[in-house]
Amino acid sequence: MPKKKKLKPSWLDNLKISVKQALGMKVILCDSCRYDWRGACHQPARPNAVWCPDYSKRGG
Ligand code: SF4
């Protein structure tokens, strides 16, 4: 049975995002997401999502 998709970031996801931001790392997912174009992405967070349930790495 497939794992239920997360609808919200967990506290651990948020912690990881915070740590990366503190280190000055790029945390925007949309830049490397295969759905980063109009019509493919239905997330209101685009183009500045730092966490996204639909994220899929481009070219992967
Ligand atoms: S699916 Fe998520 S990560 Fe991908 S472009 Fe849309 S908001 Fe950004």
C-alpha cells in the first residue's frame, strides 16, 4: 500500500529548512522542480516553495 502523502511539513522538515536557511543554502524547491511551469503546478506556494508535497526533482 502506498504511503499517504504528507500535506504539511513535519517538524523535522521545518527544522531541516531552518538549518539550510541558516547555512545560507538555497531552499527554494521550485527552481529544481519538474512541475515549475504554469499548468503543471497547482501549489499556491510556487515559485517560492520551501516545502512541497508535489516536489519532484527535474531530470531525475
Ligand atoms: S510542485 Fe511544488 S516544488 Fe514544484 S513547482 Fe510546484 S510548488 Fe514548486
